[in-house]
Amino acid sequence: MSTTVNGPSNNGARPQSWSQSWTHFSVDRRSLGYCRITFDHPPINTITATTVAELAELVGLIEQDSDLNVVVFDSANPDFYLAHYDIENNPGATAALGIGPTGLSAWNDVLVRLARAPIVSIAAIRGRARGAGSEFVLACDLRFASHEHTLLGQWEVGIGIVPAGGPMARLSRLVGRGRALEILLVADDLDGPRAERYGYVNRAVADDRLDGEVEAIAVRLARFDHEAIARTKSYVDLTTLPSNSELTPPVNDFRELFGRPAQQAQWTRLQQLGLNTDSDLERSLGQRLVDSLPDQYP
Amino acid sequence: MSTTVNGPSNNGARPQSWSQSWTHFSVDRRSLGYCRITFDHPPINTITATTVAELAELVGLIEQDSDLNVVVFDSANPDFYLAHYDIENNPGATAALGIGPTGLSAWNDVLVRLARAPIVSIAAIRGRARGAGSEFVLACDLRFASHEHTLLGQWEVGIGIVPAGGPMARLSRLVGRGRALEILLVADDLDGPRAERYGYVNRAVADDRLDGEVEAIAVRLARFDHEAIARTKSYVDLTTLPSNSELTPPVNDFRELFGRPAQQAQWTRLQQLGLNTDSDLERSLGQRLVDSLPDQYP
Amino acid sequence: MSTTVNGPSNNGARPQSWSQSWTHFSVDRRSLGYCRITFDHPPINTITATTVAELAELVGLIEQDSDLNVVVFDSANPDFYLAHYDIENNPGATAALGIGPTGLSAWNDVLVRLARAPIVSIAAIRGRARGAGSEFVLACDLRFASHEHTLLGQWEVGIGIVPAGGPMARLSRLVGRGRALEILLVADDLDGPRAERYGYVNRAVADDRLDGEVEAIAVRLARFDHEAIARTKSYVDLTTLPSNSELTPPVNDFRELFGRPAQQAQWTRLQQLGLNTDSDLERSLGQRLVDSLPDQYP
């Protein structure tokens, strides 16, 4: 399968604009129609204020590039797709990201704009994606996951907070009330087959076929008519996307609940157990988060 | 896996309040955070006016108990979870239940309040749950079913009436139009694997692992922060729960259609065939209800 | 399994009214309650202006016949259920169909009225159903598909247009955003098992059991009370059907995009490759439509 890049670019955002230096991911514009983003933020692809700022810039490029049809997001680390948010013990850095063009705070702004962009975004998931990592894949249009090497989850309730990047709004619509409540409240990891059965991902694909299958879909989409993709997607958006007003209240809950002494103490305990490093805690976070619960304290 | 019950109870509803005598189920407050309700109304766990009244009282306790995180509902009878409603040839007893705090009639009031309660309700389903029994599990937050020993269904259309406890509203949102219409209009039983495939339950679990898996989830939830559970659930409620106004019109249809001579005659015929007893009719109700249809009459 | 036809017909639309001569399908009124429609428009069951006109008439009969409970739609051609729309190089014939009673243009009018009709419509799918063929099965209440011999898809985006018969509205609600976007934007075929996993059909049934299973369901439904079916379905309609206003804008997009020179050229190329005939192109349309894309032109 090969792509022929031809025809004039019909707007001002040239592929060259994409060639700035990014620090938490690399960008490979494989053809006019197809771009691949590879998350690469060692050791475990946490999302930080820097990641959010770079994604905001990237989404701005995506929105303005009418040559582009498809963006694939994968990971350089086969064990971690996007671990979760890391506040880097510096809440000010995240707060300083401010409000985006949608009027939402930065993280929700990135996710909402990506979901509404006139292209097809594809999460090619291998490894772990929890919390904000899960929120990112839920904002992508299509999700394909390694059958053998995927762990997805929203762990927030297990650490005493409310998820702030829209998963109540998105999972409820995607997998239905019962399974959304299980994912959000039990706050454990789902593997690839269960994620497929629940509808959390489009499909779990055998690990050795995942890259080929996503590549074939991306190359196919790159050749389609941009306007047909954009308009058809916009009608699905009307029926399936949450309103922006649904996304702000949980952010306030997150801040209030995370600021409580018990949750701050649990966060400290998680760091002692290996949070944000390539630790056993991070590899089995769904199960092991219980080791940080208050009644385990000495 | 063990639970440590600690910390002060932060409201007035003491666990002791739960220790009244219940007649259609037993109550086991296993820890401050975790309560188990076991339906036990021989011979087949029909739901009667008494069951509804007791459930209304139980839901009142659940709503006021801010120590509580999770309530598991299971059955003492492995063949019948909750058979269906039994009007006990005394419609007056059901009518006398009146209107609940939500402004809905008693059965819908119980279901709506359970669905909105700030805890996680779990149906651990083994055996048959049809009609109002299915409506009850649909109002629970999570549904886990025995892979081998589950039969779920809404049989009402097969006896010429409209289901009155909200399954059009709840199934439509949970499993989508096509499968909701099949469940409601074909009115046959679904076994565990099909219920999982359709999204009617979260998961079908091998019978010998069902109790252990539900217990592990309940014990886990009991240790989580109550406020994180309650607020996160409330955002899912906003997207997934029907409005109360959807629930009343079908109750009127039910009354009108059930009052017709042909349906009264079919009901009599069902009683002759073994309704409300541990009969072959009840064990295979989805299939055998056709034996009560008018054109089988002599 | 046998059906007893009895009882007086309680309205004016006698079964005899159905016996006119139809050209694109046959009609078999198997009992008062049960009618079977078999698509038979060689060579591949394309949908044309004639098909739409006949279906409009048929749906009018269905709406007025209060004896009828269930209508099964199958195909005389095991390889093609309903290929897709064939404009017969005569857009005027389609335009002349005008506006139906719902105020929608003819094709959407037929689909909306079928979906709201007070009966159970069942698509018994064997063979290919793409584009308008897929739109038809999505407007039916229940969809059962041959496990081995089904290919479903919305190919429109692959030929540079927007689907005009409601699949953005219907698939979004039926299978969720992620899978709806995949079906609509990747525009490839889904086989029976994948269609079941995605919820595109109720179930994929082994080919040699499909006819028997659908027959059993139809015969069962034919015996049920018409009023119970109609009223129960109407409550599911309230929650699951799109508003009519969602259906018109994509029709305008379709017209605008299809009128572009590149899309007209692609259409000509498809005809050269065997469109509307029993060709390899039609048998593998999801894959082979890429052979008609502009950058393959000499």
C-alpha cells in the first residue's frame, strides 16, 4: 500500500510549520493527508503542563490544515501509552496554562478541539493509559488497542477525586451507564479484550497486527476527500459530543477534593510507592492503588 | 481481602437502624461502607406490594447514610433472583402504596431513588429476573450475572401489556434501539452470555467466580472516598438517567391494557399453568408464556 | 410451529390490498399478523427510484393495517441484500419522488415512517447491504445477519460524498461515537461477527439457522397483542429515534459534494469497474472502491 502525495496544498499551514521541535512527542508528516504523532516522554509518558501546551499547539495546526485527513497517535514506549497526569508537585504550572479558545481550561480545551477537528484522529494504543491518558484516547475519534498489551482505566475515584477531563460525559455516551459507572467508580484497569467488549475501544487487535491495521486505515483515509470526512464527522459530532458546559463542573470538584488533607497524604504515599516512575505500582496501578488508601497507613 | 471498619460515622443513620426485621430480604451490614441485601421470599422471589414497601424503606436508609459506599443485592434462591411482580390478586394493595417522594408511584419511586442514591448499587444476578425483576436490576448501577445460571427478560408484551417500571427508558439508553426493541417486543429470556453481548449486564461471570468477584469489587469500593464516588456518579446520572416524566405514561398504558378481558383471561390461564410457583412455566417463562396466548384457548 | 389466523380484521386495510404487483420485491402475507417482503431486483438488488416509490406505498399499507404485527424483509439473492442506491444516470427520477408525508424527501420519508410504524420490522440480512442498503436495515427495528454471508457498510465517504439517508443519526445512537465514526469515515465493509460486536446488528446467526430463527421470532410476534407492541415500541421511539430535523442537512451536503467534477469522474470510473452489476467490484466494494480514487487515474 503506497500513498501518492500530490495536488496543491490549499491553505496556508504548510507541512513545514509542523517541523518545530517538540519535547513530549515526535511528529511525522507521512504525506499531505496523514500525520503520525508518537508520544515519547520517558520514563512512562506522563502528561504534564508541557505536554498539554504542546498538544494545544499541535491541535491548532491540525485545525488549520485542510490537506490533512488523519492523525495517528501512538507511543514510543510499548509499556506506557500515556501513564496519567503528573502535576510535578507544581500546580501553578498547570494553572498557568489558563483558558483555551473554547473557554475551557487547557486540558479540556485540547480534548474538545481535537474531538471537533475536521480530521480523523486515531489512538493506536499499546501499553497503559489511565486517568488523563484514558481521557485523551476517549477524545480521539477511533481507538484501536493491542489485544495483549493494553491497560485502560480511570483511577481517580480510587484516590479520592473526580476525573476532570470529561470521562463521565464521554464514557457514558460510549459504553452506557452500567459499564461507565464500573470503569469510573471501581477505578480498576481494563485489558484489551474487556475494553473491546465494553466498547471502550473500537477493537482489540492482536499486538503483531495492530500497527499494520492502523497504518492501512490511515493510508486509506489519507486518500479520501477531506470535505466528505469533515462534513460527515460533523453530523456525528452533533449527536455524540457532550456540550462544553458539562465539562467544567467536574474540574471544580477535582480541585476541591484533591485539596483535602487525606488526598494530599494519599498522593504523597503514592509517590513513595513509585508514582511517575517505571515501577511495579505504575505497571499495576489499578490493583495497587489500594496500597495508598488511608486505612493502610501505619 | 479484609475490610477495616474505622472512622466516625458522620451522620445520624446508624448501622443499627438497619437491623429491623425485614420479611422479603435480609440485610447484612458487613462494614460501615458495605451492605449486602439478600432477596429471600420463597418460593421464587416474586416482588409484591410488601417487597416494594420494604425496598422503599431500605432506599430511605441508603440515601441518608453517608458512611455507606456500596450495596450488593443477591438472592438466597439460586434459581430465582427476582421472578417478577405478583399482584396477589389484590390490585388494591399495590395501589395503596401510593406516591413516593419523587412524585412517582411506588415502584418507579424506589427504582429512581436507588439509581440516584450516592452509593454504588450492584446486582449480583444468579437465576431468573423478569418483568419487575429485570426492572430492578436495570435500576442498579452495576450488573454482574452468572454465565451459566441467568435468565433475564421483559415478558410484558407477551402477555399483552406495557412494562411499567421504566425498561423502555433504561434499556434504550443501555443497549441501543435494536437490542432494546428485541428484548421488549420479542419478550423472550436472555441467558448470561447474550445479556453480556447485548450490554444488558456489565459482564457474565463464570458461576463459581461470581460471588468472589462481586465481593472483591464491593470490598474495594467500601474503602474508597464516599464523596468521590457520589460526585462522580452524579455526573454520569446527568447524562444517562431518564427524566421522571418519561416514567409515568407507561404506567397508565399498563393499567389500561391489563384491565382488558383478554389480558385478564390470559393472567388466569398463567396462574393455572403455575405462575408464581416453582413450576416449569416459571423456569421457562420466556418460551412457555405462549401457552397462555388467547389462540391456545379451547 | 404454526400460526392460527383468527379474529376479525379491525380496520379497512384488508390483506387483499397487498396483492398488487410489485416489481422490486415480492410480498407474502403469511398470516394476518405477519408479512414477509423479499427483495428481488436483479442482478444485485440495487435501490432505485422505483424501489423507493414501491417501498413508500408498502409502508403506507403497513401503517394502516392494525392486524399486522411483524414484517420481515429478506432477499431473493443470497449474495446481495440491497446493494446500494443506483441513480440510473437519471437524477431527475429520484428528484421527482418529491417530499413525503413527513415533510422529508422520499428516501428519508420511507425510512422514518418505517421506523415509527406500529409494527416490528425485521431485517433478515444475507449478502451485501451498503450505502442506502445499510440505511434501510438501520431503519428496521431488529437486524439479524448471517454470520458467514454478511457485508455491511457505508461507503459514501470513500466516494467523496456524505451519506444522505440518516446513518450519522442512527449509527451514532446505536453503536456509539467511536464505532459510528469508523463505519462512516473508514467506509469499509463489516462482516457479520464484527457487525454483531459493534452492535450494528442485534446478532450474527449461523447462516443455516438464520431463516429458522427469524421465522420463529416472527411467528411469535404475530401472535402477540398489537396494542402492547405498538405502545411499548412508541416509548422506545421517544428515546432512540432522531428528530426529522437532523435528517435534511446531510441531503444538501450529498447533493453539493456529489455534483463536484472529481466525484462525477469517480462515479464514471466506478461504472467502468462494474458498479451496479454482479462484478468483483460490487462483491468487494469496501476494499475495491479505492481503485476509483482520483490519484489512481492515469
